[in-house]
Amino acid sequence: MARITPVGATADTPAPACVDAGGRICRAQELIESGRGVRFMLNTEHGPQSAFVICYAGGIYGYLNKCAHRSIELDWIPGEFFDIDGQFLICATHGARYHPATGACVSGPCAGQALVQLKLDLVDDEVRVACAVRPAMS
Ligand code: FES
């Protein structure tokens, strides 16, 4: 399987480029089921924000990379969002766990809240941000 390289990055320089609505993030086949995600910066009405996409249970999901607890980035190593079992997204700072398909917090200090989910499009195997963010469903 191809190595995942964030938009605008090389294998040695993981700083992502900024993506606008409609912009390409990565190829779908580069995403590993319950594995490493792809980080990128998303231009929003509030300015550039860290975001990521992951693959879970055959689906591709995207979120702002911002814990519902304290707005801190989730990943414990850049691109590593899943817990050890690959069942939940986990915040490295205080351990909140989120359902990968909905972004709903299932345990931790922000239980009952949710990640901000991105609307994505798949275009010829390319994962694209369809439009502005929308609230995650709980
Ligand atoms: S900052 Fe994520 S659980 Fe507290």
C-alpha cells in the first residue's frame, strides 16, 4: 500500500498545505482501515484550521483536528488518531474517545460533545472536502 503523504508534504516534511472547499486531500486507497490518517490544513471562514481524514469500517470520514474538550489537536503522533484497538479516535492529551464514524465523544472529559465533522466527496478515488464544516452527528 502506498505511503500516506499529507497534501503538500514530502515524507520528511509533514507540514500540510492549506486546502479550500473542493480541494483534494489524498487518494482514498492511501487511507488504511483504522490506521494512520492524513492531516491537512483547511481554509475556513475562521481562517486555516488543522483537519484530518481517516478510514473506518469501509467509510472515509473527516474532522477538524480539535478536541471538543480544549480545542487541542488529537493525534499523539502526526496522523495517528486511533486508539490501540483501532475502534475509536482518541485525544492524546486527556484521553477523550470519539466514534470514528460520527465524531461523537463516547468517553472522557467531553462526553456528550462531538468533533466537528467535514463533508467529504469522493471523486475518482480522490478524497475532497466538499464544503464548509458541519456539526458531527451524535
Ligand atoms: S484536550 Fe482532548 S481530552 Fe482534553
